[in-house]
Amino acid sequence: MKPEIDKAIHEIFDIYKKRNFMHAFTLESISDIFEIGNEVFMKYHSEEYEKLALRPKSEAPDLFDDEPFSFDRSFKIYEQLKDIAGLIKPKILAKHKHVYYLVAFKYDEKKIGIPRDLFIDALNEEGIPTGAGYLAPLYLTPIYHENKPFIYNYFGENINYDKGICPITERLYEKELITFQFVRAPATKEDMDDVVRSIRKIINNKEELLKEKLK
């Protein structure tokens, strides 16, 4: 086994040098080495391609297969909830296709009739992992205010990272953005249906939810 590994490592390094990649040890160079390693492995193990092509779909589903998980189906939630005026989907330009990390909506509290954070708490209680605002705007994090690195000494005198410099970003973070974490396996069609049912259930019973909050 060791001679085979040594041979492969030498071959990977020879290819790396011939392709004139940078020789600094960086994340980019590591990524290049991994790609070359895949090429070398498949060169001597072509049977692995056959295994991938012949593997039963039900035993090893691909992330883009229709079952048990589908990115396209995850995004159909936008279509399924388009009648709810207070849930605004991201704008998708013509001839463009988004590859989302999260499913996100802009939440209109006035139209829905439930405070955003209460709506999110209710969804989480229904078993639907839901987030509010994603991450705080970077310029509001402590490093820009409390733990300023030495490089700040070389910045201009009028640099401002105070709250209020990006009002739209702050409004999304504090009041409007909601995110769902289900854009990944093993989410199934049934899981997507649960999300839609839970959202409608909460909105249809908002009076009861708000009354419970006031207790």
C-alpha cells in the first residue's frame, strides 16, 4: 500500500509543478492539489466511475435527484406561498437561476399581523427550523468597535462603522428577514409540505397566538 501511495504523491506533485500553479502553501494551492489527486485516483481506478454510474438510485441518491431530496422542490415553497402577501420572495431575474444556501423571505409584519420573532418562535415550536435576520451586519460586530486591530491606525480619520450607515441592511436584520434551513438532505417532499402547512396554520390562528403572548 505504501509504495502505491508514494507513487501517487509524486505523480500529483509532478502534475502540480507542470501546471505552473503558485508554490505558496495557501488554501488555493491545497484545493488545486485535491483536484489533481482526484484525477490521479480516477486514472488508476476507473472502476469507480462504473460504480457511480451503476449504483442503485434508492441506495445512494444524488443531491439533485428527485428523491429523497430536491433543490428545485425546496424552492417551490415560493410558489406554494405566493398568495400570502406578507411573505416576499427574493427577486429572480429573467434567464437567471439561483442556487440558494437558504430559503429566505422578506417578512411584512403589518400584512401578516404577527411580530416577526413571535412568528419564528411559533415555527420552531412546530418543528420547522427557522432563523431571524441571518447574521448581524459585519460593521456592527465588536471588532469594529471594541477590539480594533492595529491596521485601523492607518485608516482615515472619518471612518464610521456606527449603527445607521446601512439602514436597509439593518432593517432586514432586525425586522424583515426570515430564513429556513431545509435546503439540504435529507429533506423530502413531506418535509416541504410540513413547512407550508405550519406557516399557514400559524397565520390562520394568529389571534390565538397573540392572545397567548399577552398572558
